[in-house]
Amino acid sequence: MAATETRLLVLGAVRLFEPVNGYQIRRELMSWEVDEWAHINPGSIYSALGTLARQGYVDRHDLVDGGREVAVYTTTKAGRDELTTLFTSALETVRVLDPLPLHTAMSMAVLFPRDVIARHLERRLPALDAHLTDLRGKRTVAAAGLAPPHVVRVLDLQVSTAEVERAWVAALLEDLRAGRLAFAGEPAGWQPAPDDPGWQMHHDRERYRALLAAR
């Protein structure tokens, strides 16, 4: 997994659940199957937390919780600014042959307001159109016999992939404008199952907040 996507994923997860301990971040991200689609392993999550702390993007708080020492993380102002920068770049920059930045950003979309996400996607559409125009031009040249036949088929695949992404972005924008889905500052409209580990994380977060306030 690229370093920038790792930063976005881990920093965003801290922001989603803060204050939160490292094990909870690891457990939550692994439940998203990030080892499959983002190629991130558990050790990389802890490593990223340490790096983000050294760089001043998260604060590490060493607490004693029920007689047990635990490292709890919260984002800093610099970390929240960095998260916004990474999120913006991932949504606005078109990399059709590398869908990971877009997938990672969308996993953090609930952290941002509806109008912000819509603005980023509106900027993505012209970039996709320009990319499609370029690909179609290359495909036309290749089909004229200026490239091997298998290259034409590869370009067909690239054009189709870009067209699917454009249609997906346009449909998501329609959802945003129609008030569908839920984003920052809006009622969630969805809750995890009663046995979801997230409920324990919620209770721990409230306890961590009390411990931090008492310091």
C-alpha cells in the first residue's frame, strides 16, 4: 500500500474513533478487510501510528485504565489539516488504473460535510472527462494499425474502466444533491449490530475522555 493511502487510512480512523487505543484501530481496520483491498498488514498500522505521533499529527496519551496501562491516540490540529489535504487529493486526483486512493477516501467520507464531498467530486468529473478523451484518442490511433492488436484491447479496458468510474461519480453526486446517504453533521441513519465490537469502542471512548479530562 502506498504511504499516502496508509496515512489517510490510519489518520482517518483515529479521527473517526478518538480517543482510541492502538489495538482498537488495528481491530477496526482489519474488520474492514484492509489487508485485502489496501494491502496493509497489522504491523503497518502500529508503525503508522508511531510515525504520525512523531510528526505531530496525533497525540499519544499514556493512561492507566482500570489498573492497565494503555496508549490512547487523538488527532492534533495539524493532523486534522493533514487529513483534509490527503482526503482532498484522493478525491480530486484521477488515477483510473490505481483505484486505491479513491476507495480509501470514500471509507473516510463520513468525516466531511456533504457540500465538501460534492465539491471534490464535481472537480473530479472534468478530470475524468479529460482522461477519457486522451484514452479514446490513443485507442483510435492504436486501432488505425499503429500499435499491436493486443494494445487496442488493453486500451478498450482502460476506456471502459474510466467510463464506469465516471458513471459512478455522477451517480454519487446525484445522491449527494438529493440528500441521500449521511455525512458529517447529519444523523447517521444506521447503527451497527448489537454485538458489533464498535459498541465497546464507544464505551471505552467515553471512559478515555473522562480520564483525559481528569489529568
